[in-house]
Amino acid sequence: MKTIIEPFRIKSVEPIRLTRRDERERYLAATGYNLFGLHADDVLIDLLTDSGTGAMSSMQWAAVMSGDESYAGSPSFYRFEAAVKHLMPFKHVIPTHQGRAAEAILFSVFGGEGRRIPSNTHFDTTRGNLEASGAFGDDLVIAEGRDPRAEHPFKGNMDLGLLEDYLGRHGDAVPLVMLTITNNAGGGQPVSLANIRAVAELAHRFGKPFFIDGCRFAENAWFIKTREPGQAQRSIEDIVRDCFGVADGMTMSAKKDAFGNIGGWIAVNDDVVAERSRQHLIRTEGFPTYGGLAGRDLEALAQGLREIVDEDYLRYRIRTNAYIVEQLDAMGIPVVKPAGGHAVFIDARAWLDHIAPLQYPGQALAVALYELAGIRSCEIGTVMFGSQPDGSERPAAMDLVRLAFPRRTYTQSHADYVIEAFGELAATKDRLGGYRIVSQPQRMRHFTCRFEKIGA
Ligand code: F0G
């Protein structure tokens, strides 16, 4: 059979509410045109994020009931730890309440004034945490990764020439080398196993530890299996173990590829780094056998890690995005190609080329999509990345809008509804105007800043 189906049936449903356009315009104006400010029950299809928004399986809900809530030494922790180590063979696994808590711990050890930390592309919370420590982050993704239309199987790869030069130039200022798999900020694009190995080798040649931000490790492994020569016959589990086997540590948001609604971890091999991490954890998250999570959360993650490497799931997961990208592409809408793992990215700078980057074409598109169809998306562009540490502003590398798909949550007809909405928008998009920011915090402004329509 050629049809790729959702490889599950639905046991429990949650109604979603249809709203009128005039209602949606009112809701959004009241939030200062920031989609993070909406009440979620005023959203029809919520593609704001794939983080913590997925559906748990019946097996995960069953595991929740066996959660042991002991303060120290809970058996739920040991089941969680074993599930992580089965895929990621690190010596120390330290749970946190979500990914950014693991990042805060990582940079409490490795960050600090004057330090420089390279990655393919740091995600916004990673950058926020390392900058808060006084360090500076550098994005060294390959040139194809910055070009929405460049077709490349692994657009998340690190530019090895740039990294070697960087390590030579910055020497002692570099405390570690990072890679984000998949590269979220660059369009959910994968990193090849060859690139992961080469980055590890370079980092180690210069005496630096190598860390992976592994949020979407299973999606990344699926791309390795289906796109990298010699990998097709290997199991996802083997590929995942190879990816992490060359690393010295990782940070993780278990709200992505562990099917969790909450959770994360930092894992390392080095005993001293582990000890310092645990000290920080005890001060900020909790005791090392629960790290800000309930025992029942740890059980859900342990089961989720067993389910996420299922090939039928990954085939359906990756196909959903590819289907939408194919349809939008056929309609002449500029999309990031090939499709990424967790999301579809629209090149708003190219599609709304009458709106200057500093008037936020991505924000204009995200607002229009909600007003028209009740779909919530997320700007990944100049609003998110344009503000500089010195308070100035400059255009981000790209102005994208992300449609991130929660795991196992929406069906084919939801995808078709999204495609239809873009068809409608295509007719009126030249009349959309830009935005200006009227209030913003110092860091990570996209979550809470308020906008005004220019000319309104
Ligand atoms: N790293 C990457 C690559 C991420 O995508 C995220 C979260 C984090 C770290 C932080 O994890 O949310 O558990 O604290 N990304 C979400 C998103 C928020 O919508 O892409 P967290």
C-alpha cells in the first residue's frame, strides 16, 4: 500500500473551537499582535510549537500510574535513566524540568564572561542562557542552511572549515563545541552522521568537549537512515547510539522526541562536570533523582523513549511535513526545502517581499494566518533573533514562519485545512502591512513583546 497512515487510532479526543474572523481580530489586537498572548482555546489548529504538545500513548498513561514519588531514589528515576542510557550511552544522566533548565546548568559550568561557544545554530533559549552567563554564541551552519531554497540533504550540518578556523582563532576562549539536532532555528534540518563525527573529531583535536542539543534526535536519525549513504539497513536505535557515542554530553528537551508534556535532562561522561551540574541542579531544580519532575513524568518519558524510535511512527511523522511542503510549493509559495523534521517553514521574507525585514514579514504572515483561519504559527526571524546584546536591532539571517506539528495530535484533514488557508492568503498577501514593536523585554523578546500595525 502506498498511503502512509497515522499509525495509531484515537482513544480520547479533545474538542477544538471554531471562531469567527472578527472575534480573532479582536483577540489578537488585545495581545498586541503577539500570538503567544492568545488563549489557546481561541486557536483552532495550534502549530505554535511541537514542544510538550504531543499526545501521550495509552502505554504512557499506564506508566504514569506506576510513578513512584519518593523524594530520593525513586524506581521511576532508575527506569528513566535506563531508557536514556539505552539510546545515549552517557555515564551520568541528570533530569531537569525541561530543556532550558539543562542549558542553564550546562552554561553555569562552561559559560562565563568572554567565552565563545560555536554551534550549527543555537536555539533561542540556548543563546539566551549562554548570553546570560556572559558568553557569546556563534552559528556556523553550512551556507546551504541559510538559503531557504538550497536543496541539500543535511542543511543542519556544521561548516567544518569555519569551525576549524574558529577553533584556531579563539583557542582558549572556547569551552565546548555544540551541535543542535535537528537544527530547529534553521528550519528543522538534519545533521548527517558523518558531520556529527567530523565535528566531534575536530572538537577533540582542539581539546574541547563536544555536546549535542538532542531535542529531535529520532527525527534526525530517520533522515540519516533515509538520506545518508550506507545507513538504510540500520536500525534507528543503532544510528542514535552512533550519534551520541562520539559526544561528551548532551542537553535534551524531553518535550520533543521523548513524547513528554514536560521534562528534560543533561547527560555527561565527565565526573567533575556531573558533580558541578548536580550541585546546580539541587539549588535550582531538585534532588538528582527527580530534577524538577514528578516520578510519573519520569515514567512517561521512559516509555516515550521506547516509542519514539518506531519506524512506522517516524515515517508518518516526516511524511506529514513533506506533504504540506509539496502542496505549498506547487502553489508557488516559498517554503524551506526539503521539508524539515518537526515543522514546515515558510520563507516570509521572500513571499511578502514588499515588507522590509525590520517591519517583520514573518510576524505579518503569522498574524494573517490566525486572523484568516485560526491557525497559530510562530515567527522565526527578525522578531526572534534580530535584537542585539547592545540593544540595537538588525535583520536575522532569514524571516521564516514555522508551522510546528505536535506529535500524534492532528490528522490529514487538519493538514489539508492548513494548505487551503495558504491558498486563500495567496490572493490577498500583497495587501498585508508590516509591524513595529512598541514594548519589549531585554532578552528573548518574541515571547512577550507587543506590536502595532504600521499605518494603522
Ligand atoms: N533546544 C532546541 C533545539 C529547542 O527546539 C528547544 C525548545 C530547546 C532547546 C529548549 O527546550 O523548551 O524544553 O526548555 N524549543 C521549543 C520550540 C520551545 O518551540 O521550538 P525547552
